[in-house]
Amino acid sequence: MENGCSREEIREFYIDHDKIPLHMKLSYPPSPLENGKCPLLILQHGFTGHMEEPHLLAFEEAARRQGYAVLRSELYGHGMSGGAFKDHTILKWVSEMMTVIDYARSLDFVSDLYLSGHSQGGLVAALAGSMKQDVLKGLLLLSPALMIPEDARRGNLLGMTFDPENIPDSLQMDDRVLGGNYVRAAQFVQVEPVIRRFRKKVLIVHGDADESVPIQVALDAADLYSDVELEVIPGDTHCFDNHLDQAADAVGRFLGRMKEA
Ligand code: FER
């Protein structure tokens, strides 16, 4: 169809955010819609991640099968987007996510807009989504790493320890270097008030064997959101390696119900 819905092809392009090119892929639902409009889900990867990870592709497919278009975004220092990994921060990602949301809103075939993200992408979806909740119908948090700011204040990010009051200029993590400004920006972020002010519908999907983000993070967030469903996937990991089908089904069911709401 001319207006964008129900095409099999995936559109790949870049949008500009303050001279940083952000890599996007837009896919469409498999079957045509009567009025030429469909809802759209923004899907954001996590820390060191990218848009082709298997769990993201499974969530994309689940959303498409429910009649949603899906916009996968890669943010600063990740995938094929601009910027160096070591220079990325949560604040840059939040600012970029606002631009991604505005881009999605500008598409004339979009009816309702949903925001989702995995892990650090979930944290950023929670933050940017709260700022722009008036333009969203719902928020989907997939193994959301909502405790990164607390980790940064404690001086322990993914097992990498440092003095939180004397932050080094750079941190060595396996084969990558992360700039100290990542830590400073993360320390600045207060997640709880951001969650408390969010009034739209939320789905949290989390494996109870998540090795990077403890299930308790999801339980705590579920207590704070005002309108939330929590789907715990028993025995599953951070990237849903064991039961990806169950995690994707949870997303599909939620999106299916939201369309009727
Ligand atoms: C951390 C805990 C979890 C962290 C990152 C993660 C950078 C996971 C992020 C992801 O998978 O996106 O302290 O610090």
C-alpha cells in the first residue's frame, strides 16, 4: 500500500540527531489494514547491542503479527549509528530517543505509538517515554536495566568496579573502553520519580534467571508503575536465550489486547 502499511520490505535509513546519523529499520505488518493506518512500535536495543539481535527480531515479528509496524533504532555509539561507543551516555540516548519518537509521530500511516526497549534500551524507553507520555499509548520494558543509575552511584557497572566519587576518565570493559562521562551521566539519573509520574499502560517482561539485571528490578518497577502488567519468564536469561518464544508471546498478547483497548 502506498501509505506504508502492509509491505513486506524493510525500509532502512538514517535520521539526523544534532549531526549524528541514527540508523533505523522500519518494517510493516503482514496484512493490509482497512483505513491504511496501523500502530507502530519503536524497539530499542541495549548496551553494546544492535538492532539485529535475535531477541529484538523475535519481538519485532510478534508485533508485526499483531498488525503493528516496527521501527528499530540504533543509538549513539552502537550498530551503524554515529558516535563512538566510549562517548555514549544515557542522557545522549534519552535525547536521541525523543528525536526517534518525533520521527515516528511524523509518519502519516501511524495511528497509535508504543515505545519498547531491551535492557539499557528499556531504561532509556522508561525515561524518554515518561517525558513524552502524552504521545504514547504504551510502554514495553524488556529486561529493563533500571538499576544502572544506582549501579553507577555504587561504583559497580556489570562487575566493573570504580570509586563513584572519583570517576576515572575511562573504564576498561572486556575489549571495550567506556568513558567516565557515561558514569557521571548515569549517576545523575533518578529513575523512581520518572516511573511514578508515568500514567500510560506498561508491560514488563523479565526472565527470573536474568544474569545481568536481577528479577527484583522488574518486581520493584512493577510496584511503582500505576498501570502495569509483569510477565515473568521462568528460567529465562537477560536476552531470553531459553524461552524467547514465551517472551515474544507476552509482547504479542499485550499488543493484541492494546489494539482492542
Ligand atoms: C549495569 C547493569 C546491567 C550496566 C549494564 C547492564 C553498564 C546491562 C545493560 C544492557 O544489557 O543493555 O550496571 O552498566
